[in-house]
Amino acid sequence: MSSILRKSTYLKRVVMVLVFFTMVICIPYAITVYNTAQGKVLSTIQNANDQSLQQIKYNYTVNQDTMANLCMSIYYDHENQGLLYNSNISYAESGQKMRDMKATILAIYPSIYEVSIYNGSRNELYSTRDNQLVYFQNTAEFIQNVRELPKLQPILRRVPYAGTENYIYVFSYFFYEYTDAENKPSSYVLLEQNANWLINNFTTAGYMNSDLPGRIYLVDKDNKICSDTEVSDADLELLSKNPPSESLMEGEKDAVYYTDSVYGREYLVTRLSLNDWGDSLIMIQDYDQVLSELKSLQKTYWLIIGIWAFVYLIAIILIGKHLYRPIDNLVKFINDLDGKKKVVSDANEFSQIMELYKEAHEKLLDKNEAKQAFMRRYQFEKLLTDEKATVWNEICSYLPGHWLVIAEKYTLRVLKVKIQMDREQESSASEEDKRLYQFVVQNVLSELMEKEYPAEIFQLGDDSICGIIQAGEGTTDVKLEGILQETQQYAKRYMNISFCAAYSGIADSPMKLNTLYKQTDELLQYRFVYGKGAIMNARLCKENMENENTVYPESLERKLLAEVKCGNLESAQRMTEEIFDYIGTMRYENIRTCIMTLANNLHFTLKELYTHKGTLARFQFDQIYPLISKASDLDDLETHMKEYIESALCALTQKNETDKGQIFVQNVQAYVEENYSDPNLSSHSVGDHLGLTGKYVMKKFQDYTGGSLNDYIYKVRMGKAAQLLISSHTSISKVAEQVGILNENYFYRLFKKAYGCTPREYSNQNRQY
């Protein structure tokens, strides 16, 4: 081996250079790489922590808006105004209303711990909890001590827990309108949300990185951990040593990171402001646990470097005398890759490799078309979604000859397509199948569009297809919709899929394409209203977008619930159709709210009806909510709702139409028996009681009994009059008044018609007997 080194000057230089490189460059480089990796790992962990806390904060902000809206809706509910301002409200009425609120709000929102209403006129607090006095004292002290009570802002505070000596941390939302001389609310609605339940729910919902162990706490403005579970001494010590900075108290958006040691252990602490009044989130992680893999890697890393350096030095010496042969083999291999033998004269091996590499590089440049297509799509996507003015300049620079750049006059439209598959297709189709569907629809649409006018059709990152169209002077909505319908037919025939589409109005500048794109996004929301295969435009959705109504007419709902209570399936289905026809004309953001309102009212009406009939366990009332979630569009949802009503009524009665009539007749007869003395008793008053029209009540009573409702009322009144004539010495005029007939002559005629004699004759005959 030494003889080789003495004869081979080139090899000596190679060995010396590689050894020098190994000792002087590789080892410091390895150290630098390790330190950089450690910093990157720590930075990655910090970013992950920041994202986790930011996600929790985002969910907290969204939840804050939800709770604020709920608090306002409770306050402005006309049924709750009596609890707020009526000084004569009874305890029974207030208790019943709070029980109803507990059965609705607390059942729908599990995070809500308490709903309270304070009546300033009576100085009383009505609560969904039993220990109202304790809550009243606690809340009164809080309001007295606070300088100015904020509205609809979550206030983190500690309140008594369920009548015990324990406490629970809650976010309190206050809403009121009027204040007294001390700027304190006269009456208010108080909604309290379990703070620990909320934070724990957000934490365990998947936002915290399970690979990085840690603990997340909610901390109030006094730097105190608000937790309903035991907190370790180490965590308490860490918190006490590092009070929040002024920037954090002012609601800084970015998280604050630091490391600290307590009790001989080092911890990584991440802190994020939750709001502008001092509450924050804090994540505490054991430093050694977080970086355990990196520390284990450190030992392995240095061991590998040592082994690698030793083997590398031996290998340098052993391959010295064979150095030329590998280079020659490499040249031959590269030269034969394309199957053509090339001989490069007057060139050493390295020059030949460079020449062959240059040739290969030129071939790679010829394959850049795919990359250019990607960049082209990227530029147009930015033009639609990015509002920066520089985006258009980038397009002009990147595609100087494109029709959009060189056009002298613009009449531009934006088109957006969303592929729709039913649930079975969605579950069985792979990601590759979905990309294939999207690719085929894009190509077919692009081909048909370009036959009529210049268009740029491309895929967006949100799995949709978008288009920019130079809509010429002769372009009409009919022609554009015809192209879309032809594409739909192709997709249905050859791929068994459908899609919905939306196209915007016309703009005269590429700088306005971002606005047109937002318009198509808004229009696409109404595919829920118009169903599969709908082609939406501003004209089609105009009624919805201009509709300012946030609720459907209450009269329609009352009629529907009345029909449900009476078991009239056909009428209930018809009223459901009327309500959904009205909902279908509303704005998209109000449709979901109305549907949930209708579902809730149906839910509680049917539950009340089942409870009254003693058949509560026969039907699963909560199945209405899964039906809403799985509906693909409004028509589908209407069908599910009608099927739900039908199944509920069938499960309730399990009887024929005769049984339904008996229930109706019994309700009418019971009301007449209780109110025969009312002079205003009529079919209209009976109808008002049942939530129906008087004409409808008379017709149904005639159908089910064969006699008229008026005859039945007269029959009951005359029977009661006969009893009074026999059992008492009351005058005939008084008897007539007691059975609801104010005209004595009219009473005589009715009585004689019923019994064949006058009231006086009837009284004398029966008393003598």
C-alpha cells in the first residue's frame, strides 16, 4: 500500500485533500448541522405550539360570536321580556320559563353552564340552576365591584359550583339596555359558559400535537391558572416566576416563548394572549421530553460520524489504484444510456462527462412544458384570489402574448364549477378518480369554450374548476349556459357524475376579476337551494340575495304545529311545503338558521305530544338532526323533514283515520264542556283554542260526528239548563245566562225545540214528579 502512495502523486494529493477536508471541514460542518437541526427542531416545536394555541384562540373567538348572538336572542325573545321587566310575574311562570330554557338551550349547547335573567323591578334573579340565591349574591358582588360592565364580552370569573363549597371557572356574557344612576344594569341576561370545558374541548379536538407532550391552561388577568383539576407545583411555580408582559396584557397576537427551570427540571413555555383584557393560554412542556429524540440522535450522530470517517479514510487508500477504472466505467455508462455509442476525441474523461451532462440538461429543458403549465395556472389563480395590484403586472410579464394581456377591450366573466357526487360515489371514488373527473371536465369545458371565444380554463386548489372568459359583444347567458349544459351531459353520460356551476356578471378590466370571483363563490352557495346540476347567476339568485328576512312567518309554523298536534299528516305535509317554499327564497346564511329553528320546534312539539299521550319511548326524536346534516340540498331536506313528520305521527297513533277523528272530537267536546257558559262560545273560539280556523273546525266535526258543532253546543247548553231548572230555584233568565244565552226569548225557543215544552213547564213537571 505504501508503494502505491509513493508512486502515485495524484493519489497522495487526493488522500491528503480528503483527509484535510474530513478533519477541517466535515467535522465543523457536522457540528454546525447538528446545532442548526436543534434550532430548527425547537423552531418547529414553537410553530406547532403557536398553531395549536392560535387554533384554540380562533375557536374561542368563533365561539364568542356564537355565545354573544345567543345571549342577544335570549334578551330580545318576547317571551323573556316579562322575566326582565314585569314586576308582577309569578314564580310559577318564571320557573316554567327557566325550565323550558334549560330543556332547550342547555341541551343544544353542552358548554353552557348557566343561563340567568335578572329582573331589576323585582330585584330577583331567575336561573336554570337551583342555587339561585348563591348565584345572585356572587353576581351582584361582581357587578357592584366592576367599574363598567361590558356587553357581550366574555368575562373570565369564578362562581360557586352546584350549591357546594367548590367553584367553577366560567366565561360570563352580560347583555342589557338600560342602566341606573350608577351606570349599573337595571335588568340583564347572563349567560355563563364552562371555561375549562371549552378549553379542554378545543384542546382534545385534535389541535394539539400528540407527539409533543404538554399541558394547556387557561390563565386569568391576575396570572392565576383557572383549572378545575389539580395543577402541579412545578407549573404553578413557572407561572408565578413569569408574569405576563405589558404587550401580552394588551392582547398581542403572536405567542411568547421562553424556557425556565424549576425544581431542577427545564421547561418550554408558550404563552398566547386570549383577549384584550388579560386572559391568556399557556402551554407547558418538559424540555427533555420535547427534545428527547434529538438528544438520542446526538449520540447516534457522533457514533456514525466516527465510523464513517474511519471507513472513509480506508476506502480512499484502497480505491486509489482503481481510480481510473470507475471513471472510465462511468463515462461508458452515461454514453450508452440512450443506446447510441458516442466517441469524444481529444477530451479527457471529465470533459466528456461534462459534455454528456450538457446534452442531458438540454433534454430536460425541453420537458419544461409541464412546469410552465403549472406556473400558468398558478398565475391565473393568483389573479382571481389575490387582491394585490402587482399580480396583474406579473401576468403581463410572464405571459406577454396571452389574449388577456394583449386585448384592447375587456368584457370579462368568471366561471366556477364544482363536481357533485352522491354519498355512495363519494365513498367509493379514490383521490385519483376524483382528479380524473376534474381533469376530464376541465378539458371538455375548455374545448367547448374556445370554439366560441377566448377562455382560460384551469383547476383551482379547492378541487374546483375555474374559468376566465372574454365574453364578446354577442355573448349571451343562453350561449354560456348551453356550453355548461353540454358539458354536464357529457359528464353524466360518460362518467356518471354531475356538477353545478356559477358565472359572474361582466367586468371591463382584469383588475376586477377578483370581485367577479367572489361573486361566483357567493352564487355557488345557493346550489343547496337549487340542487344538483344547477347553473347559478345573479339573475337566478337575485330574489335570495335581496331577501332581508331572517325568519319565516310565524303563522306558517303555528299552523304546521297545530296540524301535527291534531295528527293531520296531509295538512302537516302541505304546511311543510309552504314553509320550505318560503325558506327557499331567503339568503343562504339565513336558511340554515331557519331550518334548525323549525327542526327544534318540531322536536319539542312532538316530544310534548308524545309525553301527553304517554308514548315517549316509542320514537327517537333526535333523529331529525342527522337527517338535516345528511341532506344534499333543500329539496332533499324537505323530503327528509316530511318523512320525519310522517314517521313520528305514524309511530304515535298507529291507528286509522277514525282514531284521529276521535282525538279531534274529544278535544272539541272537552272545550265545549268547560266553556258552555261563555256567551262567545262558537266554532271560531274553538278554532282559536286548537290553532285552527272556525270553518275548518266545523267541517271536521261534521265529518267525524255526522252532526254540526252548533247543534252540539246547543245540546250541551240545554242539558245544563235542564239540570239547573230541576236542582235549583234560579230564575229562568239567570239559568239562560248561566248556560251562555243572553236573550231569554231565544233561550225559550231553543229549550222547547230540545224538550218539547217551555223551561217553566219542564221545571214544574220534573219537580212534581
